Amino acid sequence: MIFMTDTHDGQHRSILQRIAHRVMLERGLVPDFPPPALAELDGIHGPATRAEGAGRDLRNLLWCSIDNDDSRDLDQLTVAESRQGGTDGAVKVLVAIADVDAVVKKQTALDDHARQNTTSVYTVAETFPMLPEKLSTDLTSLNLESDRMAIVIEMVVAGDGSLQSSDLYQATVRNRAKLAYNSVATWLEGNGPMPQGIGTVSGLDENLRLQDRVAQKLKALRHLHGALDLETIEARPVFDGDELKDLEADTKNRAKDIIEDFMIAANGVTARYLASKQFPSLRRVVRVPKRWDRIVELAAERGSTLPKEPDAKALEQFLVSAKAADPLRFPDLSLSVIKLLGAGEYVVQLPGASVAGHFGLAVKDYAHSTAPNRRYPDLITQRLLKAAVAGSSRPYENDELEALATHCTEAEDAAKKVERQVIKSAAAILLETRIGEKFDAIVTGASEKGTWVRLLQPPIEGRLERGFQGLDVGEQVHVKLIHTDVERGFIDFARD
């Protein structure tokens, strides 16, 4: 469906960019690179190169990247190799992560800016990269047909999806094909042609099908252990020039599964590698859900029974049955469960100490490491890994890591609020001529701070100003649009 609006014709992108800059500052984030960082950038004239004989040379492998259609900051490459002569169906999977630390050193001006924001912020109108585009989309990006230094995580995956062995080392790699999620997924699922980038590289089609099979096995085993099969709808903007025309749903697919499951496995390997070297690590955790009681109620409303105490396996079984029973409404149930699970956070894992795992992924060892161009915790982890591989001293003291963990959690939360507020401003532009219209919606938040709902179509969230008494997360309601405010990203509804 296309939404037309008269109020801000032809100026949508510039309006949203201005709002994004303002909200970045309001949330304590820095939208522009400071002069010292830009001066430092001017002194960088090429990608890092490894000394002759240092690290492995893996440029001959069938590396490829799979990312969004418009992604230019390429953090990881993947490739798979069948085990010759093996009878157990084991496959070697290699994940190459861009060696950003080779160019962006600790306690430099560029590092200072990255540490302040801690993440690239992706708004519907503009991206605020953690590192300048000269680096993140070029000199530290694993670009097509470019030799780049990388950290390689090697994993041997058994036929049942379990991890047989792993290794981690530095290497030089070369991206043979820059691919996009949607076209690769359509091809893998048999619903479209082979993307051109695959056909031009001999053997890549078979390699991607092998990667797909391994990813599905990894995914299946994680779900047996209680990983949650959640499927949310993300809204992506559709512009015609500078005019915003629509927000369309962006959903999961088979190609995204390859990257997601390989990265989850790689993040587990990095966490355990650091532990084996008696190094601390920065872990991403989602603790036991605080609102498990409401999740139990949601299951009961759909004829299922969950135990009184949080149980990931039982929750996953319920989600699988709910998806089979009502696939069209499953993303709405997923959104409710995600809200009730609570937010993730970064914590420090000290050698020998125990730490909470990631409830939603059903993994205990999980350290963000696979996106150092766009996420500061991954750059921290990369520095720890390189020191552990080299047998050198730790680049961070424990108290420094503790402070960074807290800061990264807070800054990432601020970045998400910026992204949400700008997309709400975009939604307000689309809806400002539809005051008084009625919509079906689902409750996505209910607390003392207020009650929020998301429309089923289009997938837009707003505050329920009237008629919210007694409502809780996951309930479906009929609402009427009563007010929009583009500048503040307010979309207000009343219960119909």
C-alpha cells in the first residue's frame, strides 16, 4: 500500500535528517566526526597490510559476503568446505572478520569517537557510522576483490549441527562475491534466478548451498536446546527521490539464517577462546525474563501451558506450535515475547567466573565479535582476541572493561531510541493526513510510563492515549488515530 501526504511534499528526507541529528544530540550521541578524528583520517592512505609470512594466506578460498542490498560496511565473509574422506557429514565453516584494529588503534581520535557512540546508528533518513566511511566502507571493509586482513574463526560442524572443533587465527582474505540477502534467499528457496554474483564464480553456487545446509543444522540444534524461533517485522522506508512513500515490512529469510547462525556460532567460539587463554571477555547476555508470568498468560490464551518458572525449551515448543497455527499473526506474538523478555546488556566475564547466558539464543557463551566496523564491543573483543593469539598482554584492565560494558549498554540503548524515534517521525509523515481513521493493532508495551500499540498494517507503533486501562502486552485492540507530531515522532491513538 502506498501512502500519500501533502504537508511536507518533496522534503521528507531533509526533514528526517534534521530530526535525526537533533535526536542524536539529545540522546548523548555525536552525529558528526570531530576535527581530531578527521585529521587522523587524512593520514590513512590505504588498508592495513600484513608483513610477509605473518598470518595465513586464504585469498584463494570462495569467500563471499551476504548483507542488505544497500550495505557497504562489510564486516564478515563466509565459506564452507566438505571434509574429505569423512563419513560423519562434518563440514568446516570459516568466518572472516574484518581486522579493524589493524587501522583503528586504541586511544586514538578515531577510537575515541567510536567509543563515545559505540555503534553505527541506522535511521530511515541517514546513517551515522561509528567509523568514517573512508574506513568502514573501504579501507576496513571486506570489499569485493580486495585483499584485506581478517580474524578467521574456523569451525568443524558435525552432521547433527554440533561443534566438533574450532580454531582462531589471523589471515589475508579476498571477497569473491558481494551478495544480498533477498536475492540469495529467493534463489535458495527455489523462487527466483541465481544472483549474477554467484554465477560468475566457479563453484560458489555449490558452496552457498553447503553453507545453507550447515546453517539449518546449527539452527535446528540450537532450537532443540531452547533457542527461540522469533519472527518480527521490521519497517524499512521506501523513498521516491526525497519523498517518503511507504514503510514496508522486512522479514527473515534463508540467506539471513546463514549469516545469523554462523555468527552466533562464531561468537560462541570467540568467547570460549578468550576463556581458554585466561582472558576476560565482554559478553552479550539476556537474563531470565522478568515478565515470564505474562508470557505464561499469552500461551494460555492460545491453549498452551507453560511452567511457572522460565523455561526456554518449553517456550520454544509453544512458539513453534503457535507459528504453525497462525503464521500471519506470529510476528505479533514474537514482538510481544521479545518485549517481555527484556533488553540485552553487556557484562564482563572474568576468567573462571560464571555469567548469565543469552536466554533467547539458548547459548551460555556469547561475545559480540563479528561486526567491528559498526559495533564498538566487537572492536574491544577483537583487540582481546589479537592479544590472546599473540600471547601478549591484555589491552584492557578489568575495571576498564566493566566501565565499557556499562557504557556500551547505555549507548546502544540510546542508539536504538534514536532509530525508533526517527522511524516514528517517518510514520507520522505517512499518517498525518489520516487522522480519524481506524486500525487493528496489538499492545506492545504496558507500564506506568504508558501503553503502546503497533498497527498490524502498516507496521507502525504509537502511544495509546485513551482507553488503555486493563490492557497488557500481546492483546489485540481496535484503535483510532487521533494525533501525529512529525518533529517529536509522536503518533497517538484512542481505543475504538
